[in-house]
Amino acid sequence: MSTSMSFAARFIWLLLVVAILVGCGRDAMPRPPVERSDIPAEADFEWAMERLRHAIEMFLPPSSLGIRVKREMDYELNPPDKDNSNYTADVTITTRTIYSAGRLTSPREQQKKEQERKEKQAAIEKAKRDVFALPGEEPITGTTTSDDDLNKIEQDTAEVPNPVVPQPELDYKDEIKLEYVNDKWKQLNRAKEEHVQLWFDYALQQGEYDHD
């Protein structure tokens, strides 16, 4: 009985050794290649767009300013053709600024409020200099209030933003053209906004980010 069990154990061990030896003679299972273009212009463009997207996401105004900013980045890579032997690209950055206050105050409204504040302050200062004012008497403003003025004041209501009115939005679009020259992507036109230009300098490693 023990002899048969010993034979079975040796047989199983032999099968394991053979399986290991056979496995060592085979090639390892190939791993899937990393998905990236083998064309330098396309690979460099993908890398630059990742840097540009990172710069855009990092540049957001603080929420304390009462505005929200939404940015979208679109681009199109153009292979060489009969008109241009180099790779070109079109990059568009759209910025939408949403003012959460509900509406904007025009410069005329700001000027009017400032003038009213100055007139009120001047009236208070004049009342303080009124020698005929009795102790504890309300300051005299130097103006006469008629019944019509009183009715107007009673009818005036505080101005509040209308929730039905959509929030003001400002859209801005910057379109940049790129070309692959001498193994490097370069701008054909500068961005209109300075901060947008800085994003492209960072993404393309140009300007102050040029390490060549």
C-alpha cells in the first residue's frame, strides 16, 4: 500500500517538473502597448494639450468675487496636405463668466449713488453747524419735504434682483493657430488675453518656459 502511494507521489512530482520545464520554454504573454502616437508631431501635440488643459483648470478666480467661470477647450489637429507640408492645429478656448449677483451695476448708477452719498453727508455736516438746533433735536438737513415727496418716499421700494431675469453672462473666445516646425509646436498668432498667452507659453514651453 505504501509502495503504491509512493509511486503516485513520484508520478505527480514528475508531472509538475515537466510542466515547469515546458512553461520555461515558452515566450511570456505580450503586454498591450501604451496607446500613444508614434508620430512625433502628434505625440508632442497630445502632450502639449494635456499641459494646456492642466493650466486652464488651475486658473480659476476665487469664489469670493461673486463670479463663476466656465472654460472649454477645443482643438483640431491637421495633418500635412498639399497646401502645407507641416502639421498644423487650431485651438479654441471659450470662457464664460457668470455673475452670481444677478445683474451688473452700470457706471452711471454707481456715480448716482456716490453723488447721493456725498449730498447726504454734506447735509449732515451742515446740520451739525446749525446754531439754532436744540439739544436732542434731530439734525436739520436744510431742505423742505413736501407731501408729494413724502408720498414718493413711501411708495419707493427696495430694489432686489428679479429671480426670473437670467444672470448676466459674458462669453469670450480665443482662437490660436499652431504649426509644427523644427520638431516643435509654435504659435502663429498670440492670444488676446495675457493670461491665456501664459497658458500657451507653459503648454508649448516657449517664452519664459523655454528651456532650450
